Amino acid sequence: MNLAELQAALAACRKCAEAGYFIGSRPISAVNPGATFMIVGQAPGRHEAEVTQRPFSGPAGRRLFRWLAQAGFDEAEFRATQAMAAITRCYPGPHPGGRGDRVPSRAEQALCATWLEAELALIRPRVLIPVGGLAIGRFLGNDRPMTALIGERFEREGRIIVPLPHPSGASQWFNMAENALRLERALALLGQLREQLARTLSSGEEI
């Protein structure tokens, strides 16, 4: 199966609905062949589901791309050339307590896992950017707090991983000044990787 066939199969996926889970949108994803960077979030939000049908296009996504601009990424170019995915691909609905979106259950994550695995195998991105606790846990495990992960570079299965906190305006993580410094370090790392990967295209240099 090539990438276009995979995306067509994803668009038709009804696994969660058939299993009885609330689904607030059709599956949402945007990946490009040859992408070197891949952002992985938790799940689409309400704005993505109801308005744009594009990942990371709501308020949290706009904040994320403001961060990435500090690392030298242009949003339009990134969307056209790189990959954006999530642990689950359908809007999971609002949180029962009325604060933000519901976190997809482990069962929903398991039902959706094959899509991410297939995309990783087909695209083979050099750098993964997991955004938020759910995505970070998928790639780096859940045994360390975010304060030990944000601002650091990791390598797993031949890929570089630079985690970022969730850019939700409701996040309390940014209330601590030292966490803002951790985010700055993470963005500086991504900026360095962006420049180094640009050089590899012409020189074959390793990063």
C-alpha cells in the first residue's frame, strides 16, 4: 500500500464508530511523501472537526505554529511538505467536565494505532515532534515527567524525537518560568535540526 492508498483507507475508516465510540468528525490527517519532520498530537479538536478538516488549525494549532516559527518553520511550507498526524484521527468530543476535549480512551488509541504505524513506515521521517502528554508517552514512555523531557533530544529506532508541551491555552504547564525556558530549548533544538536537515539534502551529512 502506498501513501495515497493509505490516506484513502484512513478517510473511510469507521472502526471507532462501529465499536460504539462517539465520533465527532471523519478521520483527519495530513502527511506528505518525503517529509523529514512529523508532528504527532493527541487528536483533532472541535475546530478541526467542524470548520477546517485540517490538523492543527484551531487555537492550539495556531499557537503551535507560532512556536515553530521561532524555530524557523513557515506554516504554509510545513503543511505543504511535512507530516501532521495524531494518536487518534477523529474528534473525540468535549471533556465530560466541560474543560477542553475528551482524551481518547486506550481502546480508541489501540483501534487507531495501525494508521500511525503505517504512516511512520511509509514516510520514515527523520524527526518526530510529539505534542502533549499522550503523544509523548507513545514515543518516550510514561515513566518521566514532562519537565524531564521538554527541551531534550532523544533517539529511538533511528529517529530523533523532540517533544513539545500541548499548546492548549488551558494548559497550566506554562505558569512556571522554568518551563518556558524548557520550551525555548526545545524550539532551539528544532531550529538546529531544520538547518542541519536542509544541509543533508545537498551534502549527505549525518545529523
